[in-house]
Amino acid sequence: MAKISTASTLTVRNAKTGKFVTVRGAQSLKGSKFAIKKSVDLTKPIAEQALKGKPQSSKHAAKG
């Protein structure tokens, strides 16, 4: 038996490459108060984008 997905999908064209990309879960937050920054690319890992540009903190304090 085939799996049935209730998540909506949307096919969009990448303006840079010209390729078509299927975005799963498109508009799943529609009507929600959750806001996503315009600079976040949902086709790439979000954690990497969120941490990009933030200073790395050391887990251990330097002894000296």
C-alpha cells in the first residue's frame, strides 16, 4: 500500500540555477504567528544558516 502524505508540496523555480525544486510542507505555517526571516533559505539546513555569522563561544575557559 502506498503512503499518503498530508503535507502540502509546492514546486518552485530556483532563480539562480533555473532548476525546479519541490518544497515539502509549503504554507504549513500559514496563519501562524511564527515568523521566518526573509534571508533564510528553506531548501538548505536552517541550523547552519542561523549560526552563520555568530561568534563561536569556547566551551572551556582558558587557564593561565
